[in-house]
Amino acid sequence: MKKTTTRLADGRELIYYDGDVRPGGAAAPVREAVDRRPLEPVSTHSELREDRLLGDTVAIASHRQGRTYHPPADECPLCPSREGRLSEIPDSDYEVVVFENRFPSFAGGAGRCEVVCFTSDHDASFADLTEDRARLVLDTWTDRTLDLSRLPGVVQVFAFENRGKEIGVTLGHPHGQIYGYPFVTPRTSLMLGTLAAHRERTGRNLFDDVLADETAKGAVDGSRVVLAAEHWVAFVPHAAHWPYEVHLFPRRRVPDLIALDEDARAEFPRVYLELLRRFDRIFGPDQPPTPYISGWHQAPFGIPERRDFALHLELFTIRRTSGKLKYLAGSESGMGAFINDVPPEAAAQRLREVAST
């Protein structure tokens, strides 16, 4: 992988990632394009406030009200720059590129927000990528996790993709984001609490036990395993919150992307692309692409429980059936108490039925 770092006109960092495998053995391109836009320095203000009743942290970031919202395709800020149309990416083409978000949720040295573009093809999706490109994205996520872990204001790194207008995506170009949180997120705090309680009660690791239980043959409530490979296993969790929700774990427990071994890295593209393609087939061939959220859960830095945490990816859709969405109404939004319309075993069965032939 070749990494080229540059700066945009307003001072934000931009990084090109180019793969080692190229047609005919050609060398990776030289990235020398300069951002020629007349941009003023980015002006942001973000404030972290603690909820005294819940104990969690909320970022107040009013500058995000002005972020780009559903631009036409010929004005997409994530497409490569062309003559007469300059974008966030100065080069005329790219493989994978990462840059500091112009409208970050965190600012002032407390955390960092980045955008990661998976391909220069505006009309593609992650599921359309080749295995080589998906591997390059994995290596990019890993490199960003390592770099962000070294920043004094970052406690936890979350690489994720929001896909589809129904999810709330405002830019149609295939891309994701990477948040370097300046605090441990509420969801991770809950996991750490149950992890510690399970260790105290049983002397065992909770993630190891969950993986063993989900992959055990002859489970009393039916198999929830969706895909089992040599180094990865994907399953619908026993108490899935979302209509179709899959958790993807490496079989060897590691705390984060940095610690994955080469065997797991090499197998990941095939496994993950298959999962995404199955998601697009859940509701039948005449349905639009399935909206989803996909994100890597990694251990926070500098905590004693770090070695017990298990890296995993959580993938889910808010579509519960053809033409109908799962809305977070009173119980979910008001009380955080989820009600799932689709039994996890039925969801797993459907995801097995739509496997690639």
C-alpha cells in the first residue's frame, strides 16, 4: 500500500491510499495535484457536554447545520476534480482517499472526524468493489486507527459506513467516516460493564462465550450463523435490535484492527463483500438497494479491559420488509427499549437463503 499525504486549500489533511496490485505491474500513481479552490480556513466550534442523568457525553456542533445536503451528481464533493469542477479530492482519479471532515462533530483538538471514500466511481457501492479494493479499504481503516490512536485527544476509533437516504446519508457517493472519539462511547461502556460482570461471575471472557454459543451445533433456538469461514464468522445475535442485523467476528479474539493477523486480513474481503451482497438480496430483485449501517467496534485505548475486548463489525438495516422501515418511535427513542419485528432465527435463515451461488 502506498500512502500519500497532502493538504487541502483550507489546511485540512488529505491522504491517498493506493494498492500494491496494479495492471501490468505498473507503479502506483504520483499524487501531486493541488487543491485550487479559494477556501477560507475551516471555522468550527464543538462543545462536549455531559448528561448529568445518564452520564454520557453529547457533542454540540452548530456549524454542522451548514454541511452539504443531497447535491446533484455533477456537483458531488467526493468525486475526483475535473476541469471546471473542483471537489474535495484534487486529483483526477483515486483508489481510496481519506480527508478531515469539513463539518466535524468534534473540533478544537478534542477528537477527530474523517471521511473515507472507497472508490472514485460515484454510482458504485461497497458491494461493487473488487476483493483487492476491499482489502485496500481494510488496510486504510487499520492505518487510520493506528494514526488516530497516537493523537492525545482520541480515546476510541470507530470506522463506519452509512448507506442509503433512509439512513440519513446526505452524499450519495460511496463513502464512510472515521470518528476518533475523545471519550468512550455509551455503547462501548455498556459492553465493558457486561464484560467485567461476566468475568467476575464466571471467570471467562464474555465475547469468547458468545461466539462459542452462537456457533455451537444444535442450538436449542436454531442456528443464527449466517456465514462461517476459516478466520471469520457472521451471525445474527440472539437479541438482535434491528430487523436484519449481523455481527462479524474474527475467530481469534483481538482488540482492534491493528491486531488482526494476515490470514484474517486476506479472508476478510471475500466474507464482507458476500455479506453486503446478501443484504441487497434480502427483499428481492425488484427492491432498491438495502439501506444499512456498518461499523467496527474496537477497544478504547489506555484501559485495563482492552485486552479482553473483541474487535467485531456490526451490520444492520432499518428496513423490516419490502417498502417498510423500522422507525425508532416511543419505546426505542424515548426509553432505549427495542422491539424487533423479525425473529433473529428467521433473519438468519433469510440471509442464508440469499447466499451467492
